Amino acid sequence: MNTHLLIGVAVMFGLIGFAASRDLLRRLKIQTQLVTVPVNRAARPARAER
């Protein structure tokens, strides 16, 4: 096969993979949202002084 054709196909697959990974990461970022968790500071045991 022609070398230029193979390079072109590889570049196209790379661009398709790059676009798909960006889209996937964007969708995962939307799904994962940080939630604050209340912590009772009096319930935690005090650290032992060394």
C-alpha cells in the first residue's frame, strides 16, 4: 500500500480517537459532582501527642 495513504489513515484514526476521548471525559465530568459531607468534629478522636 501507499505510505502516504497509511499515514493519512493513521492520522484520521488518531483524530477520531482524540475527539471521542474528549467527549467521553466531558460526559464523565458532568456526571461526577462533588457533594459536601458534614463532619462532626467532636466525634473524631484526638491525636495522641508524641
